[in-house]
Amino acid sequence: MTSWHFEGRAGRNGDLPTYGQAVNPASGWTKLSAAQSVFHDDGIGNPEAKFIHSDGREAVFNGDTSLLVTDPRYMGTYNYVNPAPVPNNWYDVPGWVLWADQGLGHAALDVAPYILGGNVRGEN
């Protein structure tokens, strides 16, 4: 049903960083909140850490080992529309507008097809 959505995504989500590279402020990677990482958490140990890059790539790191998650059920996937991080301050109006705008796009183009596809990533 949603094969169009996943075709080529794995190839677009290449060249992922190490955890040390992802947390470097100059790397271009942004860490999302635990709430924004819920679809990538395996429920074992510490929560997984999800990072996004402005080019759509997504990296998910194991919360206990800081290694990239490779299990297809939880690993990062390329985003057609990146979610915006939740603003740190309630008064960050531009941040909340961006979060809502990108959040809707991400929900429509990345999350909904994932759910409609039975939470299946890729051909299998």
C-alpha cells in the first residue's frame, strides 16, 4: 500500500554520523526530544536518541550504548519533511510556528504512511 513512500529512502539516509559527531554543534545534526523519538524507541533501557539533519537524514542511537540503531523496526529513516524541534521557551513564537508547520508536514508525509503501512519499513 505504501511502497511508493519507502522506495529509495534507505539510499537517501546514508553517511550517518557517530554519536560523538552528531552531538557536535557544528555537525548540522539536531537532537529531538524523547517525545519526538517515540517511534524509534525499543522500550529497553534508556530511551533512544534521535537526530535529524537539514537534508532529511535521520540517525537514531541506542540509549545505552550510543551506537547507531540498525534494527529496521527502530532505525532512523529519511524524512521527506523534517520535524522541527520543540522550542525550549513558551514565548518562542517563531519556534512554535515552525514546529507546528513542519510537524504537520512530517505527520502527513512521513508518519501517516508509516502507520497506514502497518508500521512496516521497506519491502519486508
